[in-house]
Amino acid sequence: MHQISKEEVEKVADLARLDLTEEEKSVFGSQLSHILAYVDQLQSVSTEGIPLTSTVAESQSEWREDIVLPGLTVEQALANAPESDEGLFVVPKILGK
């Protein structure tokens, strides 16, 4: 079983924008290691002869006609926005910090 390092846990937490305690890093590292061991076990199962698109439950999509309904005006949509600029919502930057 591949043991997930503390650095790998920290990297995943950073990508998910999570602040973890040392205890949480240890717990999540152990849990991730178990998950990856399970994935390894699944990858060892032979799928030869099994169609690529199979499902245990047959499902039928229910289609309905699209009906266009009136929506909000730009002014109505932005009425409760804390900040807007040229008819668009202004939100904090979250990517590329």
C-alpha cells in the first residue's frame, strides 16, 4: 500500500483551499492511503469481455419540452449584489493566489 506523505496531503489541502491541523493531516493521509489501496485493488480486477458502456440499472431519459419563461432584468439580478461593475457581479479572486 502506498503511504501518502504529509507533503502530498498538504498539497491536496492547498489545492482545495483547506487549512488542516497536524492531526487532520495525519488522519486524512491515512484515509487517502486506504482509498488508493482500494483503487489499486479495483484496477487489478479483469474487465475483459465486459462492454465499455454497461450499467447495473437500465434507465430511460425523460424528455420535456423547453419552455422559455421571463427572467430577471440585469437591474433586478444585481439589486442585492454587494458590488457590481458594468452590469456584472464583482467577486473576490479565488484562483491563482
